[in-house]
Amino acid sequence: MLVQDNLNTHKPASLYEAFPPEEARRIVDKLEIHYTPKHGSWLNMAETELGILGRQCLDRRLEDRQVLSSEVAAWETDRNNLQCKVHWQFTTADARTKLWRLYPVIEPVNFNLKDH
């Protein structure tokens, strides 16, 4: 299974640009592709949760796979019982301030017809 965003290069057709047709077909046949929502933040939430998991649960050496599985399961149960949610605080106004270089500046136009 492959989960990916909707970038135009993240389509099976891009494999045909990188590999001979037979190899591209072989790879495509092995993939089960799931795309994230186009206008959603599902991937951001998943990345956030994985970061929290790393800091709260996986920040130490674990003995083996069985211990890892039980620790992650316990962490997940606690997280679900607490009903943890992602609180987005980055507003459109914040984006315009932080990413000001990406937003066009539109100068007002004066259409005073008396001057003509």
C-alpha cells in the first residue's frame, strides 16, 4: 500500500517516464495507491501524530518488536482515551504575514474619468 498526496508527479504514469514500459507496469501492478484528500489536512495530522508518538513513546531504546508493539498500543489507547485533537492555529491572516512573498501585491487603480 502506498499513501501519497495528489501532486501531478505522484501518478502511475510518472513511472513510465522513469522506467521502461515493462518495468513500470510491473511496479504499478504491485502498488495499491491511496491518495490523500486534495484540500484536506489528513497528511499533516498524520505527520503531527507520528511526531508526538516519537517524542512521547519512541524516544528510548526498546528491547524488541514485541515491546515496541505493546508500547505503541498503550500510547495509542491513552491518546484515544484523552480524545486528543489537532488544533489548527495557523490562520489565513497568519499565512499572508508569514508567506508574504508568495502573495501578489495588487495596486489600486484610479479610474477617474474626469481627467480624460
